[in-house]
Amino acid sequence: MGRLEYMLNSGKNSKLNYYVESYLRLWMPRWVTQRQLPGLLKALERRPDQEEIQRRVDYYNRLTTGSPIDRKLWDEQAVRLCDQPMTKQKTYYLDAMEYARYFDQELKWLLLYGDITYVPELPTILKSRPLGEDVQNSVLLNLDKVRHFLFVNDQKPWREKKDAAIFRGDLGILKENRNIFMRRFGNGQSPLVDAASTNRWEEHPEWQQEKLTIGEHLDYKFIMSLEGNDVASNLKWVMSSNSIAVTPRLTCETWFMEGTLKPNYHYIEVKDDFSDLEERLTYYIAHPEEAEAIIEHAHQYVNQFRDEERERLISLMVLKKYFEITNG
């Protein structure tokens, strides 16, 4: 498949549509959006899922009124919303300002772009954080969502798919997990695993193959969802499909709340060295009812993110809580 054909049929979100919509939002006068904020927040009172919304707000934003903040450092580093420069990766700025534009532009924040796997010294808005308890300063928003937040409409039943797992991914990342996986399963070392890299790796150039579309991935019963620099970007769409995500224990999370996922309930978990992968695949191939239960659980989990009005409300409430605590 040629590069142009792949771009037209990849199944991924349209970046053109994303940028057009994002810049149109950005050009709307801030006084207009700020006047809309009270009404948007008041919508919470009419919703039957208030407790679930508040639970998610407090999950993303774990700051409390007693959270320690170095005020001197905050005054030195925090930026007024009106002074926030465009981030190097523009999607982070555009996604953050989609919601920040509703607030007083004199309020201050810290916005961090990129794949973040550490906890900042000060309360910061970011896309990803490590899994753990002491992450109060890592406040999650749905950033870089054109790449990370995608669901699919998979019409192919699990039992009609290939009895194998598929992996296509970039090996030029910080974590070693994908290289460990390829050393064990690259070059057709197992009939149960179709594994290849999408970039040239000097040590093993023979691992490289062309990218596959999402539709081509969905021909397989299992899809490897291996973390990259932070999370695996394909986990969301895999869990919305009729295939099953397979991964070692997760270490990072984003707006998708990966930390709340249950191994072997929402996805199949394997050992870090993948030594049990073939055994796990064989088991579920022989037990289709259990495999289909995992798919159903994954679909139920994904459904909580499909209500666009609720997602906007949660995002606004996350920022409202952030500004009240940091700017108080």
C-alpha cells in the first residue's frame, strides 16, 4: 500500500478537519465563551450521572485545598492564559484552549506538552502521568486527542477473525518493551503473532514492514497494545473494536483512565517479557465465550467517553477545580 493510499484509508482521525475546527474555535472572542461558562457548568444539576461526573473530575484532578504549592515558584513559572504561547506540538495548545477559553484569561496555569511520565514540581495541565498515588500535580486533560482519542465501528465478529495477534509499531521510543517483544516474535517466530516495526531499526532492518490500516488490524482476534513513550495510542480504538487488546501491566495513564482498567477483564495482560503470550492467546482461542466477555467489558468501558456534552462538562470542571486551588 502506497503512502497516499494509506493516508486516505488509515482509519485514523482527520487532521485537516481537526485543525479547521480548532482554529475556528480559537478565533471566537473570549468574552463570548466566558459568558457561556456559568450555563455550561449549571448543566450538571440536570444530569442523572452527577456522581460519576464528579468521580471522574476528582480522578483527573487530585488536587485538594490542602495540596502543598510552592507559591514563590508558582509566581515565577505560572503563565496567564492570555499569555500562553503556542506549544511546540500545536495540538496540546489547541486542545487545552478548547476549554481554557471559557475562563478569565488573567488566571494562571502551567501547561506541559508531550509524553510525560513524571510528576511535575507544580500543579500542571498535561496529557499523561505515571500510575501511582502521589500524582496530585499531574492534572489530566484530553490533549493531543486527534492522535490518541479514536473509536471504531467494527462490524466483524471476533470468531470470524484470524487466530493470531498483530503488532505494527515504532521502535524508536524510550521504553524497551517493544524491542523485547520484537526479539521474541519478529520474523515470523510464532504462527500466533504477526509482528513488524513501522520504522527501520539498524540492529534488525528485516523487522520493518509497511504500516497497516486500522481496518487491516481488525482482521485479527488480538491486537498488541504496547506502551510507547507513555501510553499505547491504539488502546482506545482497540477496546472499541471486536478485537482484544493485549499488553503487559500498564505504567501510565491519560484521559482514558488507564489506571482503572482491569487485567483480563477489559484486556488481556501478559508478562513483561511476553513469555506467556502464546499460552494466553491459545487459551482464549479455545475459550471464545471468555474472549467475547472481555470485548463486551471493553465496550462498556469505552461507552463512558462517547457523550460529547459530558466530556466537555468534565473538562470544564477539571479546569475550574484547578484554577480555584492554584489561583486562590
